[in-house]
Amino acid sequence: MTMSHLPSRLPRQIRPVAGEGLTSFIERLATANHIKTSYLRRYLVDPPWSWNGSPSWERLAAVVGREPSSLKKILLSRQCVACGVVTFQPVGGSPRQTCSQACRQEAYRRRNPKPQKEENTQPAQAAARS
């Protein structure tokens, strides 16, 4: 009979950054506690010490001392580059930098402005010749 007990908190705590992602947060947490990232990652997988699987949100939250739902919300949130609204990236989806189609269009127009129309001087020259 195997029971998955939650691990104890690590001695050094770091604050999660909004939109940082799970991998980056685990790397920073391991560095702050002077342990190898691979060691911490295997420690956070449920069941512990298995090579397969991804880290468990419950085990990570226990190590950090936060609620799993709030930790997941912070790490998976994104801020729109156009309007600044905080959005959440879909699990398994592509990480978008904008929150809506309108913001995507605005960001595209900001990166790629329309070329200014030049005045057509040829008809004026043709009229001067006549």
C-alpha cells in the first residue's frame, strides 16, 4: 500500500511571477535552495522519484506553502501586451500575448504601420508641360 504524503516546505521561498510558467518557477526554486533542478523536479512528480510525468501542483504548492489553485493561477496567467488585461493561457494551447482579436490587430498595426501615400507629382508635371 503506497500513500502519497505531501512534502514539507523548502527552507528558501521565492515569489512566483505572473505568467512565469511551471518549468521556470521550479528552476528558480531549485536555484534558491541550492539543489539540482532535476532533483527537485523528480521530487515533485507524483508518485515521488519517478522519471515519468510532470510535477504535481499539490506537491509544488506544499513545498512552496501556497494553495495549489492560487499558485496555478499565478504561474499560468499572462498579461496582454496591447491593453494590459491579465488573461490565463489555456492548458496545452499556444501562449498568446494578447487577450482578443482586437488587441492582436492593434499590436500588429503597431508593429507594421501602413506606408504613407506619397503625393503623385506626375500629373502636375504633365499639366505644366502643356
